Amino acid sequence: MILQALKEYYDRKPDLPRCGWEFKEIPFLVLLDKKGDFVGFKDTRESIGKKLRAKSFLVPSLGEKKGNGIKSNLFWENLEYMFGFPVPTESKKNPDEERVRKQHQEFIRRIADINGSCPTLDAVKHFLEKLSYEEIKKDKCWPDVLKLNQALLFAIVNEGPVTDDELLRQLIDASIATRNPNGKCLITGNEDEIVALEPPIKGVRGANTAGASLVSVNNKVTNGINAGAVPAFASFMKEQGFNSPIGKKSSFAYTTALNHLLGKDSKQKLQVGDATTVFWSEKSSALEKDAFFFFSEPPKDDPDRNTEAVKALYASIWNGTYVVPDENQRFYVLGLSPNAARIAVRFWHVATVAEMGTRFKQHIDDLSITHSAKIDSALPMDRLLRSIAAQNKYENIPPNLAGEVMRSILQELPYPVTLLQAAVRRNRAEQYVPYPRAALIKACLNRALRFNNQNNEKEITMYLDPDNMNIGYRLGRLFAVLEKIQIEANPGLNATIRDRFFSAASSTPVTVFATLIRLSNHHLTKLEKNSPGLFKIRKQMLGDIICPIKDFPAHLTLENQGRFALGYYHQNQDLWTKK
């Protein structure tokens, strides 16, 4: 289903490269004149912010991962393949010169195997025949080329890259040989050449930068027996990709589509914890472009962009103006995580465009909570998940949690209990309830109530709810007022009761609230002397909150610890907001 959906996406995107070709960022072009003499290197990189980014060119695709073997691309390669020049690296101070020689020979062989002739091809062959290292090293760009040792591409002066030559493209397409037997493709059901190794997939955070595999089998058949680590992987002597036969055209289509979705400039990609997530629809739809705003960070130069985009999208969904060609068309969400040289599917969800749009909106509504006007209101997934992680770091997010949260959003289910546990635990550790964590706790509690509300608990509102009689919520409010009285009675205080008592107050109230109320009496006495009017307001506020409380419980449940945090957060927002 995943591969078929990706191939369908490729088929409806005419701007993606056709079979046998790919877009590749090439930092330097190797300029030749029409005879094939070396002219120099041309730097294609442009400044984007503080970084240099290479220009993309359409080049012939190898069609599979290189692995540890010697496999060369056509007309574009690194220094070792193109020039046979050994390049020391951090991991290999002394490169294998014999291997480099074989790599260069393979580069030459692939070009020599192209049948036919054209001026561009003849110029490249002439250059390779009279290759001069000394002439190349004299070029002013050589130090940068050597330092990078990234892909180079031949180009003809005043004509452009050799792969832009239409006649040479025809010769390349005609010369691509069939290397594997034909069979029935599992994706299309048609006869096609079966691929042993799929093209590399790049852009998954944490995966091999050279590319990883979505579909692969780690085995090897030698002399009619399995020579791999796991005999079962060579069932019926089917080696590598022949275990799950996928045609060359289909393999190229789904990997090209996925690489496009995972690209640097993709607006259909976001990071959900350790899962790199992509989304697309069966046919072109507005949600395919708009979904990015629900979960991504707003641009720094326009912090309100995502908020305004989401507001407009909400309004259109509710008033019926959000129109798509076919509301029943499918919408796909795919989460990928690194797993050594392979890619693991963390989650895969399919729904209609109409259903998915409504679920996205429900997620944002559940998160809606009052906050300071000075705080960025956007709550992308990475910000939410980092709020429950130690030191606010990605690597401290529980590995399976991101996928479970995404599953809850996309299937409109309660958020995992582990999410609420992590949020409450982080509150107690930091003695603090920030905006993202308060929003997350509110969403967890309200979603859970919709599925199971045996005690007829009231849903948490966006703003302070004075009528909420839940003991956890009221104790949170009480703690916030006690802290405010302490601050007002002692201006310039460095530490408050929150720094010492928040954890105990939110979990075992009976152990601390008697002490806190005794302390507040001293603070109120000071406040009465310094500000009689404020004293009356705070005294009345304490009475209103404490009056319905019959007793301080010995222990608060996990849910009520969450409500304590929200009561504290809501009351603080109300206390510190100018009336």
C-alpha cells in the first residue's frame, strides 16, 4: 500500500525526473572546451543565509545503492572516480590506491560503453584520454574541490552541463542495459526488470547520509547455498530484492517520489520526535500544502504566518468553503525512522482529505489554552514533545512516543497515557508549568474524558474556570494565589514557594498545604500594612478558592496532578494579566 501510494504520487507529478534520471546538487562543474581540453572548475554554490548551497542538475541515475562495491555514475562522480585521484579522509588517512584506480577505470568504462557518437560525448572521451593532474591542480578552485570531494559534473563552455545535451541524453537512455531477469512487479502487476537493490533514499534524520533502504533483504547466495548471516533470508535461493520482486520502473518511481517528499525544500515533511514524517494526498489538494502549517515551526521573519494560515484553514473547514476536487480522496501520512542502513516505518495512516482536515483541527482545538501575548502561540509537534523531555532535547524524547502521539491525532484517539505521565513528571522536576506543557496536559485530559468519563468530570476550558470544583484544579489555583501573595508581600524575592513545594503540593497536598497556609498568614499581614486594598482582594480570592475544599487529600491521581498543573497555570495567567 505504501509503495503503491508513492508510485501514484510520482505518476501525477510531471516535474519529477523520468526513469533513469535524478536531480543532484553538484557544487563544482568540470569545464571543457568543445575539443575536450580542460578549462577549469566552475563553482555553482550560492549563499543561502550563512551557508553555501550547490545548484541542482538533472543527471543519469545509478538506479541502486553503491554499497561497498565499485559502481560509477555516468558523467558525474567524486574525485576518485572521475580523476582517479586518491583523497585522504579522517577515517582513511592512507586511501587504497588500487581501489581508486579500479574506480576510475569503471568510470571510464561506463562512458566507453555508450553506443553512438556526438560532439559532447567525444569531448569527454578526449579529456579522459589525455587527463593531466598537474593542469587540474593549477586551477584556483582546486583547494575547495579537494576539500569537499563531492560530486563533479562535466560541462561544455558556453553550452552547459553535458547531461543537458539532448542528443547525449538519447544515447544514454539507449545504452542502459538490462542487468537482471524480468518478472512480475508486485506494485503494478506488470512484467518488468526486477531490481536487486533499490535506489538510495535520503533525507531521513539520523539515517545514513549516503542513503538508506526502505525495501531490502540482507542475504547472499553463493554456489547455490545461502552465504548470508540469516539462512531464512535466502528462501528458495532468492537473493536480495528477488525475495520481493519490484520492477525497475516502479522502484525508481516510489524512491524518486519519496526523495522528493524528503527533500530539503519540501513543504510536505516535518519532524515528529525521531520520525521524519511526510504526507501527501491521492490527488492534488489544498490540505497537501496546508498540513505543514499545523505541525511546523513558523519562519523567524514571519512568526504569525502559521497561526494565520491555521486560522484561515479552520474557518474554511467549518463554514464549508474548504473545497477539494473529491473529499473522499485518500490522504497519506508516513513516519520513517533510521535503523542502521535501513529505514523503519514508524507509522502509516490513511484517511480521506475531509476526515484528516477535521482531525488536524480537533488536535489544535484540544491544545488551545490562554497564554501571554509575548509568547509564540505556535505549537508544532517538535516543540510539544521537547517540552516533556529532559533539557528540552530531541534525544531525550521517549523513542516510541512520537509515533503514538501522531497515531492519536490521525485516528482521533486519546493521547497515550505515557504522554501525560511525562508531562506531569517534567512539571515536578522543573517546578514549573510552561505554555506548551500546559496545552499538552489540557489536550490529554480532555481527549481522555471524551472516551471515558465515568465520574462526569468537567472538560478543561481554554481560560480560568472558577466553577471547576475538581480538587486537583482548585488546589492548583490555591497554590498560584499563595505564591502571588508571597511575591506581593516580599518584592524582589529570588525564590518562591514554587521552587520548594510545587512537586509535593501537586502530588501529596496534605503534607504541605497546612504549612503554606500558615506562611500565607504572615505574608497577608505584611500586605495589609503595605497595600490594604490589595490585601482585601487577595483575602477574598483565598476564601473563594478554599471554601469548597473539604479536606486536603493525601495523594492526587495522575489525572488530578495534571489538573493541578492546569489550575496553577490558569490562575497565574489570570493573576498576571492586566485587567
